[in-house]
Amino acid sequence: MKLSLVSAIIIAALYQRVALAQKLFTQLEELTDRNFGEKIKPTDEDVMWLVTFYVPWCPHAQAFAPKLEAVAESLKSHSYTINFAAVDVSTNPQLGQYYRINSSPIIKMLSYHEGKEVIEDFVPEGDGDNITEFCQNSFRKKNIPYTDLPEDFEDGSIITLDDTNYDDVILSSNEIWFIMFGAEWCYHCKLAKPGMAAAALELGPKVRFAIIDADKNRGLAKRHKISKLPTLKYY
């Protein structure tokens, strides 16, 4: 049986659409009309979802996909507990209709507060390079405890801070911190360490503990006007 030229073009277009749907967002969780309610629940108050609504043949979605997946990977590596997902509205029309999706891609940050859905719409600037800032700001407004902790860190441990990591760890954190400025040669600093270790172990994730060698990191010592050792600061 021979196919007409029109039929062949339609079939080729359908195959192309299927192929795009399979590979467009390979690193994001796939949400559908069926599983959406199971994944995003009103009871999960501290869970945030950045959801991209798209159609797979959209050139704008195709161009934005690798950028968004790189942003997702970067934010997760810096301890932002945001879930990243995608919805193909061409195969999930109920979600497209519910969220009034009329173009592609449309990106929304979804969460719940006191059982009510909270929706923040991402408004791209330029080529959408502000997506990282949008995610960070949304996360911080949610006020979920956050610190960009080292990968090998375990709750109850003491973090060593210095001139190279202090700003990255502390300035972006919204957790409680107890910090000791000391020095290796300081007798009273050595006496204070066991007590700090015990407190850190007891309090776990409720309070973060850190030690800064003021002698080796004099820039930080000067910023915090350290005049004696040990000096203890509570943030």
C-alpha cells in the first residue's frame, strides 16, 4: 500500500513529535494528568515544584530545555530542595486547561500554604537567564531552613569556615548559627571545643556550629572586629 505525500508528511511529523517528547526534558520529573495529584500534595507544605508546561515541538521550549536542566542540577548541588518537573500539555490537556496554559514554555513555581495552592509565575528576562534568581528568591520566601552545606557534612558536625567559604555558606543561610573565632595556639579555644562538639551533636539540624581560625583568616577577624580569643557569635 502506497502512502500519499500528505500522509507521509503527517506521519513523519508525528514521529518527530514523539521523538521530541521523549528527549526534550530528560532530567526533569515527568508529571501527567494521572500522577500530578499524587506528586504535588496539599499536605506537603515545605515542598516546592518548579513545573515547566510545554509542547515538544515548540522551538522556544527546545532551546530552553538544556538551560533549565543545567539550572536544576546546579541548584540541587547547592542544597536547594526544589523539585523540577515538566508537563507535556499536548498529551496532558487537563493540566494545560487547569493552569490556563496558552503558550510554550510556561514555568510556574507551585507549593502549598495552609492547604491552599500557591502559584508564582516565572517572567523571563532576555533569554530567561533570570531563572536561577527566580528559584532562589521563591525558595527563600518559603522560609525553608537552608544552608549551602558541604557534600560530606552530617547534622551534628562542626563546620570549619574560612575566607574562601564564609560568605557562600553564611550569607545565603537562613538557619541559626553559633560561631567560634579561635586559633590553634589558643588554650581557652581548645577548652571550648569539646563543649561545642557536644552541643552540635545534641542540637543536630536545629543550630549550625562553625569554627573560624582568626589567626589564619585575618580578613574575617577584622570584618567581625575580633579582639580576643575565643570570641563566640550567635546568629
